[in-house]
Amino acid sequence: MEELRDKGIKDEAILAAIGKIPRHKFVDSALWNRAYEDSALPIELGQTISQPFTVASQTELMKVQRGDKVLEIGTGSGYQCAVLCELGAKVYSVERHRELTERARKILHELGYRAMFKCGDGSLGWSAYAPYDAIVVTAGAPVIPEELREQLAIGGRLVIPVGDEERQLMMRIIRTGEEEFEQENFAHYKFVPLIGKQGWGR
Ligand code: SAM
């Protein structure tokens, strides 16, 4: 936790959640010796579990409050989802690979967290449960998907890395009114691509 604090993470609730969640459960046993490093690690299907610093930064930017309804795009390992659950959010998580959805569902259940999972194209959000107090996209998008903006509650925060496939700028979009949005830009990151109708078409 000291490492994340030194790198600038200030929210003690987030640091405590990261300290509590057994990250090794989300990676293959061959990587258990690296599970508590501050680095992204490979998971199945060429995807990654995000670096703890990235998870902490995105979560800080989302300004999650206990009881918030949160949409995560890119379930991946399920680790970010567990952090959000630990913070008391009601989490809806979308992943395009069924195998990863089912794997994450199982791990979260074993750890005693409750979240809703869906396999599908998260670049379109999950309209059935909108609006959301916060939306986090954990894959790199070419543009800000219109559908995600529309699924924000007023006052809601969308945290999304936007750019090309090599480098993305972390953005936070806050819905300040029915048709009003404010955008802030943060640091650069490198994520796996968001693949879908409002992502990279493939
Ligand atoms: N949040 C994850 C975690 O904590 O392990 C990290 C996710 S990984 C960096 C990005 C994930 O986004 C991958 O699992 C990938 O399959 C998924 N993804 C990419 N495009 C997607 C889309 N359109 N809809 C849903 N998931 C998508």
C-alpha cells in the first residue's frame, strides 16, 4: 500500500480495499509470486489484470460513494469489480469474452462479493440498469462512446482512457445537466483495446 501511496493515491478507503483483496486469486497460480507487484499481469485470452496503481487511480477519479450504482466495462479478471464491491458500490460489469465473465463471476462469488455480470459489447453500456453514478472503462477507446455518456446519471462520472492503440489519455466526463458534460484530462496509460461498435471495430 505504501507504494501506491508514494505514487500519489490518497483515498484511504481505496488503499484499504486494495490491501484487503487477495489479488493472487485473480491470476494463474504460475503468477502468484508476482500477484502483489504493482504491475499488470496476463490473464486468459490475451487480456490483462490492470496494474493496482491504474485500478486505484481510475477508482479515485470515479469518486465512488457507498451505495453508488457503478458500471464497469471490461470485467477481465474481476479484480477492479471486487475493489468496487469492497467500496460498497452496486456493480454491473460487462465483458466481451464469455470465459472471462464466467471466471470472474465464480471468483467474486467465492470471495463473497455480489455483482451483476453480462457478456456482450460494453462499448454500448448496459442500458437496462442505467443511469449509473459512475462508469469505468478498463480498455482503451478510440472515442468517448455516446451510449456511455447517455447512461450517466446527472452528476455521474465516466472514467475512460481514450486514444490510439499505443497510448490513451485518461479522461473524466461529468454529466452536469441533461445535455451538459464537463471533461477533464489526466495522465497517459496503455490499455488493451476496447473492441466493439463504439470501440475499435474488429
Ligand atoms: N478490469 C479488469 C480487471 O480488473 O482485471 C481489467 C480488464 S482488461 C485491461 C480489459 C478487458 O476489456 C479485457 O478483458 C477485454 O476482453 C475487455 N473488453 C474489450 N473490449 C470490450 C467491450 N467492447 N466490451 C466488454 N469488454 C471488453
